[in-house]
Amino acid sequence: MKRYVFDDAERAALEGLRVPLAIYQFLNKRVVTVLVSDGFVELLGYDSREKTIHAMDNNMYEDTHPDDKSRIADAAVRFATQGGKYNVVYRTRSQKDRDYRILHAMGEHVYAADGTRLAYVWYTDEGLYSAQAPDKLPEVSFDIRHALQDKSVSAVSSYDVLTGLPTMSYFIDLVNQWRRDHRGGNGDTAIVYMNLYGMKHYNRRFGFAEGDHLLQRFAAILERRFGQENCSRFSSDHFCVFTTTTQLEETLEHVFTDFRSDKTGPSLPVRAGIYPEIYGILGVSAECDRAKYACDTLRNIRTSDFRYFEKSMLSQAQKRQYYIDHLNRALEEGWIQVYYQPIIRSANRRVSDEEALARWIDPVRGMIPPDEFIPVLEEVGLIYKLDLYVLEQVLRKIRIQEQEGLYVVPTSINLSRSDFDSCDMVDEIRRRVDAAGVSRSLLNIEVTESTIGKDFDYMKSQITRFREMGFHVWMDDFGNGYSALDMLQSIHFDLIKFDMYFMKQFAGNDKSRILLTELIRMVISLGMDTICEGVETEEQVSFLQEVGCTMMQGYYFCRPIPMDTILERYRSGTQIGFENPDESDYFAAIGKINLYDLATLSNDDETVLEHYFNTIPMAIVESTDEAFTLVRCNTTYRSLMMRLLGYFPIGRRVSYKTGDGITNRDFLNAIQECANKGGKMLLEDRLSDGTVLQAFLKNIARNHVTGASAVAIAVLTITHPEKSPASFHHHDKTLTSD
């Protein structure tokens, strides 16, 4: 069937009417415009009849009020398919007047001489619409007001209530009808599947009303770029488009730009997957699924982008579905096991904490990498099951350690953003930990920087709740995003874990070392501990110890291992060794001293030392009543000891009584005095060759378990015989001892 054509005389008579009239034909499941009168052109404010018909055919409801679109579009389809009378009231805007006006449309079917059924619709302008007080307009009758307020839609609706776009089922019918008319297709069409990145967080931040407005704005952009009946809102923030491939990429870029630059409210990134017809006609539903596969591969992309479907995506989709379908069984039957990777205290190289990591060991697929199944579970909202399972295994492990007589150190678990959408995760964890009789201080909560950034205010409140309940909260993967520094100004964490990127850039990269040093200095100044993950070499270990990184984690020490292996290592004597929790504060204080920054030994009100940075020799010794041991030092101190003493006594126990090769009693007495009395002091030490050293000593911590004290030493100047003093950094103030 073709579009009906009036003869010239009848057309001229109808087009010349001053009464707003439009004549439509239901053709190939679409409403097409056959004729419009001069009065109708004037009513809608177009410059010409041609523009009016083009607008009606391509985007009939573009200027219709969003709340009315689906209602009148659905009424039009019912009128076209079921007959009867057409009688609707709706709000729309003309091209010349951007205020909404109320139109009353009434129509009936008329059969032409050749039997073609046409729909004649007359329009009446009922005046301006006031969103603030529609009931107070006297010219609007009660029946019209009732029609505007009627939100009911028929049970079988062809148009989405919120956006006015065709529903999924009607969209599929429209595409199938187009293909029947074009004998399957012409090879240049495509299905585009789109979704908005971050819709849940948008609703949480701005409210559901604003979220609905966002969807309406995006739907309007799709209508404008592709035509209303070529688009569909499938569900929530998921949309589909049927279009030609000609300039498709350019059109999508226009959609992204239009949405991003919309001044009526904030927008979100748009992700789009494209299934071109050239890959084969599979049925609209299957093609939408494949376009969705392509769209889903952009899940970690935070900017608007598109991607074409590739056959390799099918295998990924099958894997994805396997994880979803088999998660419950994997948990019940123990396919998913919890491994533990030790976290090493820099000051004593003992295990101060552990991180719990999920490992899926499938009876069919073998070991499944976490970066394969965890993102899938996050996306579909099932990750909470895994994370609570990991928590239960951690609580079980703690009880086993206590039974084995081992020190129990805190264990960290990783939480996903979607955990907090599935339940009250804070209270759920509190309840389970308390029920197990485990101290809350033994559980560390790890959240990634990106997780917080997706919904900052909400996540800040959840972190605050955790900390107020006595849990420690760590930021994981610090430095992996652009907003980390902003977060540290607003949220106090107990510890910052630096992304392994820093260690990957470590070798031969001075800039990376400088950046990491300054970040560690900053974090410690804010009162937080630090961990660097991805440690694999002794060189990295030494560097991190020198710059004051509190803890380290990586394959250099140990890969993640199951609980049974931990116990076996203890029984065989091959373990690293758990730290005594009663000594944690002591070793933490030692570990966070930056041996290239004398300022770490001063208090905030001590400006005397503010000029001594980076190049002075610094070391830390541990002192008991009988002896001291050099436990940490920087490269400059190491070189100085080699030059002055001919050896480097790190780890060597030096007796206060005998000196063990150190003949200068002033140096020994100063260390012992500082260790016993506390505080700080300035030492002037004269060596046997006449060289004079000025050193600053400070007692930084006391081990209440062993009674040992840690003393930091910084060599400020060296004066050789008959030479002027050599200062490691210029200073112009006199230091006095406490």
C-alpha cells in the first residue's frame, strides 16, 4: 500500500482551510501525514507546509509536553488500529511560541473513493497552559483539565509512559514491518543499543524526579537525531535505535555532544553498542542483544563512546552468563575459595595485616581470573553475595588462628559500590562480625578510589558509619584516578594503599620515585598510614623503607595463599611471621619516618628544622638497656658510615658497655640517654681523626612489650680537621638539646 494522494482540486480545497486540520494514514504500522491545512501550519508555527509534514512524519511529538507524549501517541495507535473516535487533550509548543498551549484534537475515520481509510483530525487551541495553576484557567473546561491530569495508559501500550518513545515490543514490530517492506533489508542499517553511565548514582544525588527529567531529555535528543519511531526505551536508562549506517558515527557524536551541552540539567556519559545488518539479520531481539554485548564492553569507560559488535564478544557473553548462572553453586560447593596475601610492616618485615581475595576454581573452567568474574557480578548486582561470603570466611579464619595460638592481625576485605545498593552493607557487616565474637578492629574495609568517586556524598556517609563503629577503612588503588587528592580533603581514611602502577614505573624512573615520595609524605602528614602494592624487588623494598612507607605488599614477600597453606608454613617453620599486635603502634611509628626528610622528626611548631630536607644522613636505631641496633637508614647515612668507620653496621647489635668497634663514648652515651629519657637532643661528636659531627637525635617511639625505644639520628654537619664545616643543607639557627 502507498501513501494516499488527493486529486488537485480536493487537495487545494482542504489545504486552504483556516481550520487546523490534518489527515493521516496508518501505513506499514506507522502513522504518516497525507495533508495539512493552512490553519494547522499556522497553529504549529512552521514556515511552510513541507516543513510541517516533514516534522509530523519524522518526529510528530517533538514539541509535545513530556508527560503527554506516551498517552496521545498510544491513543493515536489505538485509533488507527481499532477505529472509533479520536478525542485527546494535550500540551504542545509551536515553533514561534515556546510556551505550552493546550490543544484539543478530535478525529474520525473517512474512507476515500478507492477504499483507503484516512483519519481526519481537527485541532482546537484551548489557550496557554500554566504548570503552576492549571486549575485556575477559566477557559479550560473541567473535562479538559481532567484529560490533562489523567495518567492512565492502556494495559497494552505502544509508547513508553515517561519518554513517549515506542515500547520495546512496538519498536520490534516497527523494525520488522520496515524489513518486510524492504524485503529483508538493504545492507546499510544497524541496531544501536545505548545506556547512560551512572544512572543509579544520578537518582541518588539529584532525586528520581530529576532522573526522569534526564531520561526525557535524552529521549528528545534521540527523537531529534533519529526520528521518534526509530527509537525505543527498552527499560530504565536503556535505549535502542534502528537507523542507517550512513554517517552513523557522526550522528552518535552529535548525540553525545547534544546531551553533554544540554543546559537544562546535568548529563551522564552515553555508552553505545552497534550491530550492523551486514553481520546478518538474526531477528530484532537477537540483534539488540548483540548490540548490548558491544555496549557492555564499555562498562569501565567514563566518557561517551561507541563500539561495534565483534564475533569474539559472543564467547565473552557466554562466559558472563556462566558466572551469573553458577555463582550460587560456586559459593555453596566451595568453588570460590578465599586466599590471603600478607601485608608487611616496613619497620620489622613481619605480617601486620592480610588482604582477603576471592579465587574461583571451577571444576570445568579451572582457575578463573578475578578480573573476569568480579566486574560481571558488580554489573548485575550480585557482588554482595561474594563479598559477604568472603567476610564469613575471614571470620572463620580468625577463629582458626586463635585456636592455633597464632597472633591475629587485621584482615581487609574489598567492597564494591554495588554492595551498598543491595543491602545496608555497613550494618550487615557489623551484625556478622559481632555475632562471630570478633573485634571490629580486626576487619579493614577496602574501597577503591573509583568506587567512591561514582557517588561521593553517599560513600562518604557510609565510610563515616564504618569508622564510627570501630572498623578501619582503607582507600585502595590510590593514584589510579583524577579525584584522589580531592577525596583526601573531605574523607579521613585510616590507610591509603598506593596503586601498583607506581612500582611498575619504579625502575629507572626518578619522576615516579619523587612523586611517590611526596604522596607518602602528604598522606602521613594527614594522619594516615600507607601501603604500596606490587612490590617485587629488594630495591623497591629499600626505597619504600627509606621514604617512610608504613607497609608493603607484593610477590616479593608472598603471593596470595589459602588458609591451609598459611598453617602449613607455620608448622614447617617457613612462615614470614605475624606481628605481635601489641607492638603494632611502635613499629608503625618507626616505619613512617622519611629518612630523607628531617621535618618528620620535628613537631608542627618547631621551625628550627624546617630547612633540613632530603640530603642529610638519617638513621633509626632500636635501643635496649644493654645495646642498640641500627634498623633503618638512608643511602647518605650508609655512605657516611662506610667512609668514617669502614663498615656499615645495619642489623648489628652494638653493646653500650664494650662499644663493639665504636670507640666514641659520647655517641654511645647520647643514644642511650635519648632512649632512656625521651625527647630530643643535639650531639657534637668528635672522631679519633679530629672530624667533628653535629647530629640531632629524637626518641620517636617505645615498645611497651619489650621495653625497647626507637631513636632517630640525623647528621647535620661534618667538620674535618683544618677545614670549614660541611653542612648537608644550609641552616642559620642554633639547635639546643631538650
